[in-house]
Amino acid sequence: MTNPALYKIGMQELCFSLKLYTGWIVYSLWHALVVFYSVYFALTEVGVVMPDGKETGLWLAGTSAYGGCVFVVNATLLLKFHIHDAFGILLFIGSLASFFLVFLLLSLFARDDIRDLFAVTVQLPTVWLALGFAVGQVFVFELLYSSCRRLGTSEQRPLLRHVDDE
């Protein structure tokens, strides 16, 4: 505790509080609803069919919804962190690629309903539109949030500047 001013933020609950925790929970619920309704619901209820005429079904919609979660989480992390280096970008690309790699391996070697589902999923334009909408809402929400935050005044900013100066 050589510099007590650095601990002022924690003592005044500016970084960790019930209000911030609740905000993150609401934020994650918003993402979950958007991913579910834009990906899963769109692929099962709208009447999307596969190229062979069959309905998309639970496996395709569920796997695409999981892919939507992977995309949304990575887009959120990319937007929330403002310092990007080569290793971070490599991890971002690797996490998206790992979803496709695991899905491809399961599609090639599984013996259940997921067999041969990768090629069909990648070919359906509705899947890509739903994933694009899910990720796009993250960007729109983040732009609105940062715009509102810039317009509003916050008591945290002067305190943070004061702590940084000391």
C-alpha cells in the first residue's frame, strides 16, 4: 500500500459492484436472446430447408446457435479490449477457427445425426445471415453504448484521471 490512491477505485466500488455485475448479466442475457432468436429460431421456425429438401432440424440449428455464441463472444471481446497485438489477433482467429475445425471433425467422424452436417451448414445462406445479424447487433449495441457514455457525464472519469496523475 505504498500508494493508497490507487486503491480508491476499489474501495468506492467503481470497478466491481452489484450494479456493474447486474449490468453484465443483463448484457449477456441480451446477447443470448439475440443469438437464440436470430440463429436457432430463424433456422427452425421460418421454414428454412437444406439443399436436399429436408428441414434444417435440431442439430443444424443448435450447432449454428453455438457458432453464433462463439462469434458473439469473440466480437464482444474484440470490441471491449482496446489494445490489440499480434498474439491477441492470433487468439481471436484461432478461437473462431477452432469452432469450425471441431465442427468439421465431428461432421467427418461422428456416427450420429451430426455426420456430414458441416458442408450443409456452411452452404446455407440463412446460417450466414443469422450469424451476421447476431454479430452485427453486438457492434450496433456497442456503438450506441459508447455514444451514450460519451454524451453522459460520469463521476468515474475525473477520479480515474486523478488516480492516474498521482
